[in-house]
Amino acid sequence: MSREHKPTDATLRMDRRQLLSGLASTGLLLGSTRNSFGQARVPVTGGDVAPLPIAIPNFVAGTPGDAEVGAGVSQVITNNLKRSGLFAPIDPAAFIERIVDSDKAPQFQSWKQINAQALVTGRMTRQGDGRLKAEFRLWDVNTAQQLTGQQYFTSPEYWRRIAHIISDQIYERLTGEKGYFDSRVVFIDETGSKERRVKRLALMDQDGANVRYLTRGSDLVLTPRFSPSTQEITYMEFGQGDPRVYLFNIETGQREIVGNFPGMSFSPRFSPDGQRIIMSLQQGGNSNLFVMDLRSKSTTRLTDTPAIDTSPSYSPDGARICFESDRGGKPQIYVMPATGGGAQRISFGEGSYSTPVWSPRGDYIAFTKQGGGQFAIGIMKTDGSGERILTSGFHNEGPTFAPNGRVVMFFREPGGSGGPSLFTVDISGRNELRVPTPGFASDPAWSPLLS
Amino acid sequence: MKVKVDKTVLASVALHVFVLGWVMVSFSTKALEMPPEDSVSVDVISPDQLAKVMAGMKTGKKENPKPLVDKIAEAKPVDEAVGKITEKAPVVTETAPAPQPKVEEKPVEKKPDPPKVVEKPREEPKQESVEKKPDPVKPDPIAEAIKKEEKKPPPKPVQAAKPPEPPKPKVERTFDQSKIAALLDKRDPSRQAAAGETLNSNAALGLAKGAAANNSATWGSMFKEQVLRCWKKPYGGLEAARFEVEFNIKLKRDGSLEAMPVAVSSASSPYQRVFLESGLRAIIECSPYRLPPAFFTEWQAFIPVFDNRDQ
């Protein structure tokens, strides 16, 4: 292996590259240890999937009054990235360099010393017109390069939202997947004793901030679901008579009953285009799936069985529906075309399966599995293969996917006198975290990305 | 009343007191002495390190970077460099040259012979199997033919089964040759010449089977160990297809990077780009690398291949 053997000719190098990639793709090269030029190929295999060490110093204040919001933004970003489990934000106490001008390249050596691999710098500046300007840059410390940079204008009260958007940018650039931080969660807030529980419809940012209550708690509400395209929520409410499916506008606070059906209507969910609502209607001892067009109010029956068909959920392309049915004896998950017709059972494990929900990425269906005195949250591929239990315990229920399909949120009841609370878990089963809520919380539903 | 004291008891007590007292005094003053030992330096090495032992000899010197090489040939290390080198050159004896010319001449002449010889064995076995004893009974033409050449007629079955014997006339010479070969083998050299790419008269410390000299797995694994410490492998989801990214890296003698690593592979998806960048970061962050200086020529330029398998 002398130096003369090294490739110097550009065309030669190209040839070799093509050759290598060609061979590698056919698997021929995997065992060889030297290339044609005698250079050793050193395999670097294994290595743990490890969170990326990232430094997020406080955003620089453009004007003296912006120091607080600068610190707040970096705090929100730090929290978001840390909770994702894919990043390890470094304690600001370890920082050596103090960023004073986010336009200049930082001293990479001082960030290298504290083992940061990525660095986020930014600046918040209040404009003359009252708006807030947010700028950020993401640096690769080791290669001393800027990976991405962006600036936004917003009204000052939406600074958290800006922090979420920046978090998404960082997440996407460093993981290769779309983020999910700029999203909200609707859930049922529960207060009071177990016998006299007050349940209110509530809305919050995905990190638990900005909680808003949408109903007053006089009526029992269940299974809220986000519209994928509008600022609307559909849910089931027990009013004076039978439970009914309602539509609720977050902006205006208006609500209306979806359709006028005899008997109970429940487990509603929007279609991916937001134009239709699919739900269960009770007919005697059975229930069947119906879809209603929100504009024309026309209703179409999708199933007609002497069984309980419920919990329908569309695939992201709107072509198929997964739902729960006990037509086979025990509740199991079935998949059928969105227009109705032949349904195929996809769950075959021990126990019963319920509350299926299709991932926004289309690759998985999450479910609640009951058996052996345990409630588990799991995912399976859309053909029923590759079942994977993410968590299991006394009572876990109601999975909902993050907008990027990488995280599942659900609620857990510990049993005893306590109440339910919300948790997130990665679809690999790692990084289970409690979501902070003011009181007890159940029935979460994740919104799509807001932007 | 007078107490009668036994004198023997008194004597015993006195003796005990004396002896014990003497023991206490004499023992308390003397410290145990340990003669100072010569210290022996001991290296503790792991099996892993043992695998990285250089090619060399137990008697070699640590400072010598390269294994002993007596002659230039395909690398072939030796166990002990004791005794004279015995070249395994063809030993030409006085008798040997003589048969060789004969062999050259005879093949041509003898070619007619072998067929005859070959025929015989074919027929003989038949006879034996069909009728065991009576050779002369049958007026077979074949039998007659055999009689004509009655040299071997009552062959032991074993001999008969050996057709390749025929070229007996020649055999004597070939026999000689093999004997010479056997002789040569017996005269095993006290040691063989250590062969290698370049001559080197000083033996290095190590083992004959030390693989470090021409095995990138050793310094390669050292590199891998070091780079893994900095590598934050990105998570590719549950079903990331297996792929590899390659880098061209050049190192200086002190193990630091001579230039920025260059990715040979190109990324075809966002995840692959992130994966590639993570490898790049790791290579840069973990430099300088501590690699065996003896193999600088090996690792001054090489190709780390990052693989996304979980292991």
C-alpha cells in the first residue's frame, strides 16, 4: 500500500465509485477488505443509536427588551428536542463561548470541546411595526458548516409557535424525517373525584403548553378527533338523550350535531381531506359504519352486518378504512376499501384488538390490545404483519399518531384512586414519556402539522 | 499452718514465667525482614490485544518495527530464529543425475512395454476369480500366453491387484528418486528462511502467527473502536434498508486527519444523508487516532465503511 497506488485520476475514481456501488448493491463487496487500489476497507458496524449532542444557547436579543423571549425560544426548542429522544441538549452551564452575534460563525473549537455535534444560534428582534423577527442557524460543529438557517416574522404572542417551527426545522435536518412539534393535541381533561368526574374538552400544544378548555364540563364528552385540514374537532357527547357526534369549531366555539339519526352515533373520525366524517350508528343491538359528506349532508352505509362495527379510521390516501368489529366473535381489526365492500381481518394475535388508527405515514396501524388482564398499545403493518407491542399494563388505551408517524400518544390509567394521564412513546417502543397536563387527561388526538 | 508447696510446681511456674517473658521480650524487638526482590515487569494484555500482536519472534526486540525477513518471497514467518538457515534448494546428489538421463531415454523405448504389462493384470484376475487353483488345466490361449511369460504366474493376489507395478525396470530409478526425497524430508532444516517482501535482518518482537503486519483487521478494529466513541448513529426507523457509506480518509503520522474526509457514497434519501453526515462528524470528532505507527503505510489512506446494521 504505497502512496502511488492512490487514485489520482478523476475518471478512474468515478469508475471505481460506480464499480463499488454496483458491487455493493449486489452484495458482492460486503466481505472484501481491500479495494482495487489496495486501500483497506475498514468496516464500522454496530455502534449504538445515540441521541445527538446539540448545544442550544439562548437566542441573542436584537433589542434590549428581547432577552426574555430569546431565552424562552431556546428553552422550548431544547425541551422539544430532548423529549423526542433523538437529541441530547447540552447543559448551558458547560458552554464556553457566549454567542453575541448570530450572524457570525461561532468558534467551533469551543463547541467541539464540550462535545457538541450540532449548534443552534439565533436572534429575536422586535420590529418597528410591533412584530417579532426570529432568525436561527443550525451549525455542524465538526465540519464547521451551516446546515440550515431561516427567519420568520410573527406577532409577539406566538413566539412559542415560532420555537416549535424552528424545532421542526432542526429535527428534519438532523434526522431526515419531518418534525411534529408544531402541532396540537385535543384531549379530555378530567377533574374532580372518581364518582363525580368532570370531563371537559381541552386543547394544548403537543408539549403541554397553552391549555385551552373548549367545553364547560356540563355534558360528558368522549373521543375528540382533529380535522386534518380545518380548525374543527369532531367528538361524541352525551347530551339529554342518546350520545351524538358533534362538530366543533375551535376558532368560533360553534358546535353542531353531525346528521340526524335515530339512536346512538359514536366514534367519529374525519376523512383525510376533511370533507367527510366516518362514524358508527347504532341499529338495534348492532352498529354499522356510515360516512357522511359534510357539505351535501348525504350519508352512505359502508357495512351491513349483524355485529358491532366501530372505530373506523382512514388510510392517509383515503382509499381504505381500518375498523374494529366483533363479527368473528371477539373484537378484531379489519381493513376494507373506503367505499365499503369485502373486509379483511388483519389481527390474529391472542386477545382482542380495538381502537385501530392508521399512521399518517401509511405504514402502520396502531391499536389497543386486550388480553391476559392487560391493556397494551401496539402497532402492526397494514397487512397485519409485524405486530409490535409498545407498552402494556393495567390500562392503556386510545393510541393516536404524531403527524410524522414516529410517535404514538395514548392514555394510561394506573388503577386505584388515581386518574388517567397522557403518554408518548416512540414506535420503536423506546422513550416513553408522560405529557404534562393540568389534571387527569384521557382520549388524546394529535393534530396534523399546523404549518 | 504451713502451706506445702511442691518444688516441682514452683520450678515449673518459674520456668514458664522465664521462658514466656524471654519470648515476649526477644520476639518483640525483632522485626521480620524480607530480602528485597528484583522487580519483574509484567504486562497484562487482553485476548483482544493478543490478537493484535505483531508478526515477529519471542526473542525479537520491541523497537524493531518489522518482522525478520531473510529472503524475498511470499511472506512466511518462522517460529524461532535459532540455528542455521537451511535452504530447501533441490539437493543434487551424485547418484541422482545418473538416473535422470535414463528416464529421459527410456520412456520412448518403453512405451511399447506398458501395454503388455497392462494386459496381464486384466486377465489374471479373471482366472483367479473363476478358478482358483488349476492354472495349467485349461488349454486356454490366454493361459498359454500367460505361461509363456511365466515370470509372475503364481502371483499373490495382492501383487496381482497392483497393475501400476509393471514399469519395474524404470521403478528402480524412480524408487531411488523418492528415496532421495524421503532423505531430504528427514533432513529437516533447523529452521527455514523467513520470507517477506523486503529483507530485514532484525527480528521484531511478536509471534510467528502475529497477524498485525498484513492484516487491516487489527489496526482497523483499533480505528473502529475509537471512531465508535464519537459516532451518534441516527435512528432510521424500524425498517431502514441496510446500506453502507464509504469515506476516503487520509491520516498524518500522528493520527490526525491530513484532509477532510471525503464521502465516496452519495445519499439517496434524507435519512442516508443524515447517516452519512453522522459518520463524517464521528471521523472528524474522534481524530487524532492512535494507531500502530509500524503500519502507517497501511492506514495513511484507507476507506472506513459505515454500516447501518444494528449490532
